[in-house]
Amino acid sequence: MPKLWSGKLGIALLALSASIGGVELARGADKDTAKTESQLKEVRRQIDRIREQVTRDALRRDQIAAELQAAEQTVGSVRNALARLQAERAERAARRDELAVKRQTQERALAAERESLAAQIRAASLIGREEPLKLLLNQNDPALVGRMFDYYRYFGRARAEQIASIEARVAALDEIDAAVAAEDARLADLERERRVELARLQSSRDQRGKVLASLENASRSRERQLARLQRQQAGLEKLLQELRRAMERMDKFPTDSKDAFARLRGKLAWPAAGKLVARFGETRAGGLKWSGVLLAGEAGAPVRAIYRGRIVYADWLPGLGLLAIIDHGDGYMSLYGHNQQLYKAVGEQVEAGDTIAAIGDTGGRSRPELYFEIRKGGSPVDPRKWFNKPTP
């Protein structure tokens, strides 16, 4: 078990022994009460430190959250600008398509006008080769010949003007198309810049998001640690009350010398059926050592008293869950933790084999288990030496 609770149990058991062992032990209990009060002060100091850290974390988290909000708003603005650029480029593309259609129309019209002008020039050329006198003789009306020449000259000038107009429009379309192309190129460059900026901002935003997530995880961890310490504080305060009540009772539990607990080494039955998963003295997480044994069993399976005695503790204790402690006299006690239910109350007498609890997973266990200890004078001893077989 954790060092804090190992020490706490030692204090509790010493004090409970004192409550049944007379004035001299009561004086020892006074010292143990002082130790518990010292532990309580230390837990309170830890709570204060963690609260300060939680406050600092909250301020840092708020700062990062504000930066993340600003980054996300900037990313949104850049995305909107990028969308506008893309829409404008789409409009430019549509405009260029429209200009291309108009240019094709004008080019077809220009080709038709040029073809008509060429035909007219060819006709005029043919007419020009005839002798004027012959033309006059070939016509019934000489005035008609003059008008014919006038018509040719008129239509020739008109067609030339039409061609010039079409060429001007085509040139204008070329200029517009060039301007649109230049603007599209500028927008393309601007779009690339916006994309680079967007990628940078998104990376910065993502980094802030990771920092915020890390802070939130750390904050939750500290809040859990704070809650655990607060539970420890409550447990220590409750234990102090139990110690004070125990010191007030001072009624000695009678022992029978012919079958005193000390003589039962190697003769007792295991308190429950199950698999031995942790042994006394083995190293556990954090470099600590087990002060008892841990049995994995079925939820609800009976937990039995290993020997006659009196229940001196039956309540929930942080780290051990629902805990029962039996005083067997002569300074010997047995401890049963992680129960899902306690069947005996403080002060009740029990006999060997009596069902006092049910195996459970209280106290933070991930599966049904029974934690068991034997203590002599408040110090843990290897419980396996007391049983009639090495495993349950």
C-alpha cells in the first residue's frame, strides 16, 4: 500500500491497541495521534500547493485559450479572404471565356468582311480592265455606268471602315483579355501567399491546441490529485476522531491464554478463497513494499475472521476501501480491505470463521480483491507464516 496509508494504518492499529491495552499504551496513542495530526498538516500543505498550481494552470490555460481563439479567428479570416480570391478568380475565368467567345464572333465577322471586300476588289479590278468606251457602249444608259463606279467606291470605303472597326474591337478585346490575364496572375500569386499564410496559421493554431490539451490534461490530473488529497484529508480527520474515541473507551478485550493468538502460528485458515497475487515484502509500484498479501477472488465471496476477536474498525478508508480490523488481543490485529460490504460493526465479537465481509473492489481496485494484513504492536508481519498452507 502507499507509504502514507501504511503509516496511517500503523498509527491506527497502534492507537486501537492502546484503546484496549491500558494507560501506558494510551500514552503511545497520544504520540500516534500527534503523528496523524502532523500527517494531516502535511496533506493540507500539499492541498494548498496543488490548489496554487491549479490556479496557475487555469490562468495559463485561459491565456492559451485566448491565443487559440485569436488564432482560429485569424485562420477564419484568411480562409474567407482565400475564398473571396478563389471566387474572384472564378469570375475572371468566366470573363475570359466570355471574351474568347466575343473575340471568336468578331474574328468570324472580320473574316466575312474581308472576304466580301476581296470579292469587291476583284470585281472592281475586272471592271478596271475594260476600256471606258467599251463599258459605255455596253450599257444602254451611260449614267448607270457612273453610278456603278460610285457604288463600287462607296461600298469599298464602307467595307474598309467596317473592317477597321472590327479590327479595333478585336484589338480592344485583346487588350481586355491581357488585362484580365494579368489580374488573374496577380490573384493567383495572392492566393498562393494566402495558402502559405493559412498553413502557417493552422500550424500555429494546432500547436496552441496541443498546448491547451496538455494543460487541460495536467489540470485534470492535478484536480484528481487534489480530490485524492482531500479524500485523504477527510480520512485522516475521521481517523483522528476514531483515535480519540478509542482512547476514551479503554476497555480491554479479554484473551484466553490457552489458545492465545501467538500460539496459532501455522495453524490458521486463510480469510478467503482466491489467488495470491501479491506477497508480503514484495516491491510494488513506486518502490514501496507490500505490508500484507493481496488475494484475487470473486466479487461477493465471503471474507472470514481468522481468529476470535472484536471489531475495532469497520468503515471506508482511502486506498483500502471498505476496511475491517479485528483485535485479537496481546497486541495482534488482522486487517481486511477492499471489501464490497461489511457485515460487522465496531464493538462486535467474532469467532474464527465468522463471515465479516464480502470481497469487492473498493478503494480503487480494478478487480475484486482482498487485502489482508496481520499486525503485532502496530507493525506488519508476514501473514503466510500464520496459515496452515502456503496459498489459499
